[in-house]
Amino acid sequence: MRNNHPENNASKQVDSGSFAPTRRQALFGLAAAGAASGFALNASREANAQSAAQAHVVIAGAGAGGLTAASQLSRRMPNARITIIDRQERHYFQPGYTLVGSGVWNEGQVIDSTERFLPRNVDWVRADIAEFDPDGDRVVTSTGQEIAYDYLVVATGLHLDYEAVEGMERSLIGSNGIASIYAGPAEAAASWQLMEAFIESGGQGHFGRPASEMKCAGAPLKFALLTEDRLTTRGRRSGAELYYHAHNQGLFAVPPVNDKVKEIFDDRGIAARWEHVIHAIDPGNRRVTYRTPDGLTEFDYDFIHLIPPMRAPDAVVDSPLGWQDGPYAADSWLEVDMYTMQHRRYPNIFGIGDINGVPKGKTAASVKWQAPVAVANLIDMIEGREMSARYNGYTSCPLVTRVGTAMLVEFDYDNNLTPSFPFIDPLTESWISWVIEEKALKPTYHAMLRGYA
């Protein structure tokens, strides 16, 4: 896609401290780093002997976490029986929803087939999980089938609870000024159509996030910034007021990133309203209500990006698998050890991805690092060894700031910035980070699903 901002053209070098590479140098560096990373992963697999165990491993969910686990387990446990349970025939590249919602991609670019990423030696049960019975080491599917397991990997993803917002339901997305990229490819495409209409009409645009744990907490910021960018490049910025409703006193959990995003918002005229959590919406009158420390407050809107509260799926909520107390109990997030991915009360169960009740990790980048930890520790357990792998909370957010620029933000449980590329400053808006988001993430994601990244 053509870069509409002259200041971000190809000849500009990246401000990244002592090393500012040219485009050719940067792309060579990215390719070399990617190749080195892939070699290290392959060498690690060869160093870990395969398990001869004939255990039955059931994987609940065929999203990013489930497919990645299936690929890795099928290679490392060739004698095991591996069953994956999910009714979804299509696989969605969810990190691309923001690009669909801002008109960079079309919805077909984020749709694939589940079958394409399933290893041939994995049994696929096309049904939902209706019941988890960890005391009986079995699950029950939506078709009534009972499936026993020796080991279980829970990778169900999460539930988008649109109905928790009074007056809201998923079917409203794409009408009455209500956008929401999280619901799926069609809804993301409908959100782009609404953004285009808002660009032409102007008025008040509202953005924000729920107070619950959520997947890809950077996406609400991206969508607000991309809306502002689209308004600016069309010459319509003066006709719109943009407001971001933060659920607390910050915009991003990592302090230096929070400061940088605040600076960008200030520079681009996006007003932040602190401690505003969406409570209700009146689509017909285009009014939205927020909870604040001082009570409920209402605003008119012309365009709103509505992100619902998120929680565990019903089958997990109705099971004993969720946290029993603490900050993750209310939404029934899976009670796993934050470092080993093993369930804290059911040792033959491991969790991967959005369902996990851990301080960070509801991104595809987190799955890339959680899955090999869960698989390695599961095999260690089968073989009677101490669990050897640990997850440090790594997550990544290519924080798009315009069409053509982004910040590659990577961090761990302790909010330490953990950049993968020495020539990319995580707090600098650059075209290199945009290339990673727009060109490199999808191939890397597909390699992850096949167990190669």
C-alpha cells in the first residue's frame, strides 16, 4: 500500500539510537533474524528427543493455540493419539482484523480453513465442547459424544460478551454507527464501511476498551489512531471530534509505552477520558452511557468502536477449571501456573492462549511462546521429568499509528520491553514496524500453526 505521509517515505532512516538502517539494510536484517530464529527453533526440536508415549491427548479448541499445540505434539509424540475438538471449519487470522476494519485489507485476507493447518495424524471432532469433567478425565461435546483423555490441552479462546453492554447485541455491528472489529471478518469489514461514512459526515467518534481482561489490548488504540489517520489523509479531520475512553488512568500497561501513546494522542487531538467503562448503548438515538467513579454519564456519538467485556466460554465457566478466587475468578479464566501453563489443581491439564488466567498473554504472539512451553512440560510430565520450560509473559503488539507506520512493542510479565530486533526502537513510529505488521505477521503466524515458528 502506498504511504500517504511524505514524512514517512522510503528514503527516511529510522531513528533507533546508534543504528539507523536503510530500507535495504533493515529488510536484510529482518530476514536474517527470522532465519536465525527459525534455525534455533529447529535445533531445539532436534535436541529434544521424541516421546514414545502412547497417551491420548485431547485439545479443546482449534484456534491459534489449539492448532499450534496439535502440530507440535504430533511431531514430538508420534505414537500418541491426538484429538482436537472444534466445530469451526474456518480459521481466522485475528491479528488482521484491525487492518480489515481500517480498509487496508479485505475480509478474505483473514479467512482460511482449519483443515489446512491440521496434521494428518490428528483426529478432528467437529463439535463444540459442552462439558469439561476434569475429575473424570473426559469431555462431552455439543453432539453428546463423551471423549476420555489422559492429558488435556485447553485452548478454547474466550467469549465476547456483547450482551453484557445494555442495549447491545452482536447483530447491531455495522448499523447505527456501531463498529466492532473483534466479532469477526464480516464485522470488521462492516466497521470499515462505517468508518468511511464517518469520515464523510464527521461528528463525534468514540473509542475505548472494557474493564475486563481482553485479547490484544492494543487494538482499541490502533483503531482510534487509524480513524484519525484516515480523517487526516482525506482532509476531513477538522469535522470530527475523537474521544478515547480508558477504563483506568492509563492507555497502555507498560509505562514508557503509555507515555508515548499519550503523547501521540495529544499531538493528534484524540481526547482521553479516564475511568470511563461502557455500560449501555441506545443505538436508535446514538447515545452511549459510561460508568465512572462519579456515576453514569451519557454522550451522543456518530461513530463508536464498541469492544465488549470478555470472559471464559460457558463450558469453562460451568466447570471447575476456572480460578476459584483472585482477580481472574469473576470471568472464570483457566487456573494455570503463569510460568508452566499447567493447571494448578489438575496436573494433567495445560492451557494455551486467551483462556489462560495469567497477567499477560491474550495475543497470537503469546501463543507462539506459550504453546512450546505447554507441550514441553506436558511431555516432561509424561516422561517423569521435572518440567523444564517456562513462559515469561512475552507478548507483542505491533501498535499501528498510521497507515504506513507502527511501533513494535514487545514486553513480558514485569512490563520490561523485550525488543527482538536491535535496530528497531519500540518507542519510535517506523515503517519497518509497519512492514512487520502488514507483510510479515501472517506468514509467521501460519508457520506457527504448523509448528515451525
